[in-house]
Amino acid sequence: MEALKVSIEGIIAATGEGRAVIYDAIKQGHLETFLVGRRRFARPAAVRAWVDYLEKQANAGKPVTYRARSTERTTVGAPDA
């Protein structure tokens, strides 16, 4: 029987993408997931749909870019200028 749900670690292994990219895709609504307790999972079909979306965008000349971290950095304890 095929797995009915895939963990974040499984998505990382299956796609080769990093954890930050996976969570950005979830945040932007590109990858549908659900919680079981405190753990997040996706259906295999949702992972395939996300990869298909990435491929379609890339083939259309509009590759998807996820910004996992803010470009603004805040320094703790920095003196006010």
C-alpha cells in the first residue's frame, strides 16, 4: 500500500528541497498540508501537485522563488544611532 501521508522529512527526502523552502511553500499556499497532533504532513498527491506547479512555472519562464529568511537583520543589543 502506498503511504497515505508524508512527513516534512519525507517531503524533503522526496523533493531534495530544504526545510525552509518547504515551509515557505506551505505558508504561500503552494503546498497543502495538515497537522496530526503537533506534526505536519501532506498527502503524496499534494506533494506531486506542488512539484507539478513548480515545473509548470519554470517551463513558463516564471520559476518560483521562496524567500525562507527575511533580508532584514536585527541586531540584538545594538546601540541606537
